[in-house]
Amino acid sequence: MKSRRYLYLTLFVLAAIGAWTAYWFILAGQVRERTQAFIDQQAAAGFEIAYTDFSIGGYPYRIEAEVDNLTVSAPRQPGKPAIAVPKLVVLGLPWNPNLVVARIDGETVTRWTDARGDEQRATFRAESTGISVGLEAGRPKRFALSMDRPRLESSVLAGPVSAKVFEIHARLLDGGPAPTADGVAPTAPLSGEIAFDGEAVVLPPLPGGTLGNEITSFGYTFGLAGPPPRYLPGTAPRDMVAAWAQAGGTIELTRGETRWGPLNSLVTGSFSVDDQMRPLGALSGRIGGLEPLIDGAAAQGRMTPAQAQSIKKALGALGFITKDAEGRVPFSLTFQDGRVSMGPVQLGELRPLF
């Protein structure tokens, strides 16, 4: 009887292993098919995807797809952008099909052609680059990108940009408002949201910069209100943005925190573009350490010494009454008719984005 039970147990274990093995290989085959279908869909949309090797491993606990020398290009788009990734590793768990994680190894290179027809390039490398995608009903719903010690160099920058940590988090929303840092929700329902956070960011030398080139930390959360921009192959970004703005689209800044030299700010705002592609909207919140920026604007001729003195006196009066625990005072900016203003004082001109 014991030997028979052992036989049944052995057969059961072998059957379970066989069933799991078959299931794993079926999943691996589906990953290959879906990858090829995705490449075909992108080709129809005007994107070209190529690689030198595509392998699937990870048996028995995971599905691990490794893509070597991946290139993605958009030859039909303005500037003909292209990106090359030395190695992309994508990991999925058979028992959790709603989560996909990935990592990028090596130096990523991006190339494009500027308005003058000159080729530009940018290179990116990090100690670690992790990506995660959350799915609902088979469609991406959440996205996260986390980088440790990233470093970016580009032909259009005066020097490299680096950071201790840089993160991006994005999610699709069902049209409901997302609360801001002070708990007040924007009036417009949001269809999507994206957040950027960084620590110890070092920028290239900034001409005339009054805050220095080291940002202690920043965190911004943007929501997309109104109909999302519609992408059509060959459509210029200017035309997409114009159509989006005309349909009532806005960008809601629900969280804006910056610590940069003496500057310490917490702001919210709402933005769009006018018919000349200039920023249109308003920004408000609390800010501290604004005096160096005011002095810099006066030194660069963007405001008169009298205007600078008036703003500093107004901030001083506000600070005497309403300064918070971190020394910040309330402020507001408006972006309209090609000008940025603080109350009645014009701070500068706004150029078209495109």
C-alpha cells in the first residue's frame, strides 16, 4: 500500500510538473506572438522597431524576455527621432499577469534632426534603471520609472545633467479629480496623471543663474484635463497641441515642490496655450527665497530696479503677516498675452512653445 501511495504521489508530481511546463511554454509562445503583433501595430502607426536578438527564458518561475540592441525610430515624424537601447530585459510572473517589470542595461542613445537639419544626439546611463507597468483588462493603467545615479549628456546641452535619484510615475484616471497637495481638487476631471521626482540634481552651468546649478529636490504632479491629444502618423506636435487646446484641454499642476538653493516653493496651477502657442494660465502657492531671483531679473533687465524693489517690499509685508513655518509667503503668477506677471508687475515675455 505504501509503495502504491508513493507511486501515485510521484505520478501526481510528475503530472503537475508536466502541466506547469506546458503552461510555461504556452505563455512563452504567446509572448512571442504578442511582441510581433505589437511591432506590426507600431509599424502601421509609423514607428520602426528592430533588434539583433530576442530570447525568452526564466523557466520555471517567470517569463523573462531579453532584447539585445533594440532600436525604435519614427522616420515619418518631424525630426525623425530614433532611440537605441543595448539591452532591455522584461520580466513577467505567470501567476500575476497584471504586472510587468523591466530593466535597461547599458548606455541608451537618442538621435534626432533639429529644425536646421543638423543631427543631434543624447546619451543616457544610470547605475540602475527599473520600469514597471500595471495592467487592467490587458491594457496599461499604471507606469513607473526609477533611476539611480542617472547621467544625461546631449549635443544641445552645455554640460551633463545628473541626479542621485530620478523617478516618473504615471496612471490613467477615469475622469475623476485628483487631490492637490493642500487637499483641494482641480475643477476639471482628469484623464491621466504623471509625477516627476528628483534628488540632488546637478544641471549644466546656467548663464546668469542666481540659484546655482544644484537642485536639492523637486516633485511635480501634472494632470491632463479635457480630451487627451490625438496622435495621427505624420502630425506635427504643434498641430496636436493646437487641436488639444482648442478642444478645451488643460494641464493641471496639482503638486509643485522645489528646493533649489535659497528657493523653497510649493505651488499649484492650470495651463494651456493661446492661439500663438504661448503659455496661458496661472500659478499660485507659497514661496521662500525669491529675492535672488528678483535681483537676477533686475540685473538682466527683465524688470526695473524700482519694480524689483516694489516686489520685495510687497513680499516683506506679506511675510510679516502670513509667513509659514518654512518662511514661505503666498504668491501668484499669471501667463497671458505673451507676458508673465506677478499682480500688476510684468516679469517677462513669453515665447511660443513651437
